[in-house]
Amino acid sequence: MIPLSVPDISGNEKKYIQECLETGWVSSAGPFVTKFENMVKDFVGTKHGIAVSSGTAALHLSLIAAGVTDEDEVIVPTLTFIAAVNVIRYCRAEPVFMDCDNNTLGIDVEKIHEFIKSQCIQKADGFTYNKKTGRRIKAVIPVHIFGHPIDLDPLIDICQNYNIVMIEDSTESMGSEYKNKRTGSFGDIGCFSFNGNKIITTGGGGMIVTDNDTYAKKLRHLSTQAKLDGVEYDHDEVGYNYRLNNLQAAMGVAQMEKLDQYLACKRRNAQIYRDLLSAQEQIKFFWEMPWARSNFWFYTIQVQSHLKNTLLEHLIREGIQARPVWKLIHTLPMYHTCQTYKIDNAKRIYDSCINLPCSVNLTVKEIKEVTDKIEKAFCEEFV
Ligand SMILES: *Cc1c(COP(=O)(O)O)cnc(C)c1O
């Protein structure tokens, strides 16, 4: 079987974790936590890095720090992993679902602009409100889907003009660049995940990055039960136990040491997939926009929608762990009554796209096997 995405654990992971066990630093404080935070923030190019227990925790705290409450709405893509939407509900706010762009697969920035111009009003306080619901559009969560950056410049303009906070969900795009600057560093706050299927992993974990001192202080405070400094158990707001522990951070440090190698491997493999699939005219292999450098976290192909399920089933039967893209979140039962704005590209993408195996240690031989099986499917199933 060729799995969709499994971690590579061949560096200093054991050595560093052993160090934690021997020194007794196994919990939420310890030298590896700070070291890991510094490595990630330096890599991304931000002033602060706050390690947390998951990417979901990173997004949740970011929304709280941005002040998102039950009186607000948050713009989010319908084509995304669900965590970016669930955190909106954790804050009792409402999502507004947006379409995706056909090239980046990320949120359709033009449609966000259209939505704000036609459905919202900017009041004297400078903030932007949804005309229909009266709620404030407080934040937007762009997600760099499958590692490819969205077109950030126009979104930054929108956020500045309409006073909207940008929480950048970079959980899939560690190492990707938009116009030579790394994703995660563009939003007011950026979020990363180190879940087992991400480009680097700590088993489970996340990181929040920002240049903003006030946000950084608040985020760290919230992640540690909002405990005030001092001997007393004194807390000044409702906090969370969202810290990353030293064992996980030790693994993170070892993985960070190999990130450049993983990125090179992902990009090389993308090229090989593209070359091997280029003869098959019925397949589109998603590639980078001219202003982007993708980490190619997930490789995505598009076929005619009537072929998708047959191809997917064929590959799975042949031991290739291909996967459909996420079901559109606005179609799921807990979100199907929420606001949507002109979603049509995302429907076509869901109907026609498949993700292919993409582990950071995927070999050329394995890629060849995947593309051979795809060709076999076209020969046997689609004659
Ligand atoms: C992986 C992922 C997350 C959440 O990360 P966890 O660490 O699993 O909580 C959030 N958003 C997106 C888009 C993701 O792919």
C-alpha cells in the first residue's frame, strides 16, 4: 500500500526525546518548547511564536485574541479542512462561506470583495457590517489549501480598507511563499499545525505566529489558563490548557532540522508527478501561480467529474491511498443553514478532484507506481 501521507522520523527525534526523558522535562515547560518556538518564528519571519497543542487550538485562540464573539461573522472558504470553521462556532460567531479560486483552490478573493461591496455596509465607526444580519464582519480566515498560497495582496487591501482582521490558516503551507515571503507572516496572526499528516509533525501540535506584541502576550496568556505571574493561583479571564509539551517540542526541533530537505523533496516529487501525468490529456495536475512557491503539501489532480469516483475506487482497490477533497463545509448538517456567497467553483472542484500520495519520503519508484495505476485505470475503466 502507498499511504496518502505519513511522517518521516529519521533524524534527531529519538535523541532529543530521550533527553527530555532523562532530564524529567516532559511536560508543558522545558527548553525544547522555547527552542522550537524560536526556530519556527525565525523560519516564518515573524517576531513572535507561541507553541500550542494543535492547529485547531492555534486558530481558536487567534479568533479569541481578535475579539470574535457571538455578535460577529467570520468569512471562511467552504472548501477547507473543517477545523478552520469549527473554531468560529467555538466563539459563538457565524461563518460566511465563500467560494474557492479555480487555480489556487484557496478562497476567492474577488468574491469576498464583491460580497462586502454588495452585502455589507461600512459604518461611521469604520467597521464593516452585514446588511442582512446586522452583525460585524470581524475576521477572515484564508486557508492556503494543499499548501498553495492564496492571492494575498488584494486580501490585505480589503482587510485594511474594511477593518477586518486576517487570521492566516497556514496549517498546510509551512515553507510556501507568496512573492518571496513565507506564508503565516501576512495575516495579523498566522497558524500552523504539526499533526501527523502535515509537512513536519510533533505527533500533534501547533504554533501561532505574529508581529503584534499585544496579540502575542494575549495568546500566550490564554494558552496557559490565563494565569497571572506570581505564586498565587490568580487568573484574570477564562483561559485554556492549550500548551505544547517539551516532548512534542523536542520532536518539533528534530523535524525543523529537516524541513528544507522535506520541502525540496515535495517540490521535486511534484515535478515528477506532473511530468509522468503530462501525457494523459484528461488529467490536470495543479501547479503554482507565477507569484507563488508552494510546499506542495498535497498533490491534486482534476479529471472529468463523471470519472472521479471510478478512478478513486480503482486506485484504492490497487493499494494507492488516494482521497477525495473535503466535502464542502456549507453542505454539512451543522452548517447547512449558514450564509453562503455564490459558491460554484468549489462544487466543481469537489466533483472532479483527487489527492494523491504525498509523504515527505515518497520515492520516485512509488510515484511511478501511482501514475502507472492511474494510466491503468484510464485503460481499463474509461474505454
Ligand atoms: C490540519 C489543519 C488544521 C488543524 O490542525 P490540527 O493540528 O489537526 O488541529 C486546521 N486547518 C487546516 C486547513 C488544516 O489542514
